Amino acid sequence: DETIREWVTRILGEEVFLRCIDPFVSGVYAGNPETLSMRASLSKIARIETYSYDIEWNKGGAIFYGGLARQVALTKERKADPP
């Protein structure tokens, strides 16, 4: 399983990890992002990456498009079954 550090470094780069993610994860989860599982700790963000790879034209897997795809899916679900 990929750690938070491995995932963030692969997607966003080392500097983003060191300046943003490491302090956040260390404070919120009181854990070491070099050992915490990405899927277990930040499952919604990891799921967005899966959505991004499911888009046929998004071969690079940009997580931005995965977030948009998930938002569209949620909007359709809410319209089909309003509260």
C-alpha cells in the first residue's frame, strides 16, 4: 500500500509534501506520513485519483479532473434522489 508521502510526492512533488502535507498530517493524525497508508488515512482523496484514471481522455490521471468527475456524479445522484 502506498504511503501518504509516496503518493503526494508522486502526484504533487516533494516541496508540496514538505511544506503542506507533512505538517498537516503530523498535526491532524499525530502520525508519520512516511508510514501512514494513503488509502486508509485519506481515502476520499485517493478515490479521486481512481476517478481521474477512469476518464477515457484523461490518460495522465490528473486529480483535478477526477474531482470534477466525482462532483458531477454526486450532483446526478442528488438530483435523482433528493432529500
